Amino acid sequence: MSAPGSNMTLANVFTAARFVLIPLFGVLWLRGQGDAALMVFLIALATDILDGFIARYFHQFSRLGAILDPAADKVLLLVGYVVGALLHVIPVWLGVLVIGRDVVVAIGAGLFAWVWRGRHDPEDWRPSRIGKYTMFIQSFTVALALFVDVVRPTGGRAWLQVIMMITAMMTLCSGIQYVLIGARALRRGATAKGAS
């Protein structure tokens, strides 16, 4: 077992496997092989669960894993929403909302990490509970859209529409929450600097 902090961990191997599966998933779905794409997508989600479990259970936390794991999650969803929108399975507006929210969060995280490095607590940009729930519902939406695209169950479209509206509302709420957290952290940092 790798020592905590080491970059060579089993958890990171599963994360790397997810990066390999992402383009395969996208290509399969674009080529109309939705059943195979759905299987690859579910396997990719399984690697996400496994790398998190292994990191926690075996204490295989590393700086590389802390960067690669969320990046793999975001790229997987990016491909899912872009391809889903191109195939008209997922509305373009929802894809723009999901991706746009991630862009805003990424820019904010970048500002914290580089521009204001050392002036704010890392807790300021740690994923919130709402953010984690949003990630789950966004992933579920892609999986359900794929399932409906492949199986075409009776009433499947209606359920997909409901889930997509929930996804949109949670994406908006989590985006607003991150903006408020960022603004509050900046005010706290400015106050602390003024008092020093």
C-alpha cells in the first residue's frame, strides 16, 4: 500500500481509468451505440465510487488524487452534456447551465488558489453538501438520458423532463451558493487584512 500523500496509489489508478473511459463513452454515444455508452458511463461512475472508498478506507489521499478526481468527474459530465445536447437527448440550455456553472466555480477556485493564496482558509472552496448533491443529480440525469435514448421506455421522457428540471434548479442553487461563499470569504479576508 502506498503511504498517505504518495501519488502512486490504487485510488489514483481508478481515477486514471476514468479518464481513459471518458472519450470512449463519448465516441460510443455519438456513433449511436447508446447501450455500450451507457455501460461505459456506469463503469466510469463505479471507478469514482471505488477511488473514493479506497482513498478513505486505506488512507490513500494524495495531492495528485485531490486534483485528478474532481477533474475526472467534471470532464465526464462535460462530455455527457455536450454529446447529449448534440444528439438532442439533453436540452442545449441545460448543458449550457451545467457547464457554465462549472466554469464559474472553476474560475473562483482558481482565484482563491493563485491570486489570494494564503489569505483564505481552504475550507472556503471545499465542495459544499449542496454541490455534492448537485453532482449526483447531474450524473443521474446523464445516465437517465442515455437509458431513455437506448431503451425508450413508456413514460421515460416525462420522467427525464422532471429530473432535468430538478437538475437545473439544483445547479442554479449550488452556483449561487458558491458565489455567496466566495463573496463572504473575500470580505472576511479583506477585513482580516485591514485589521493586521
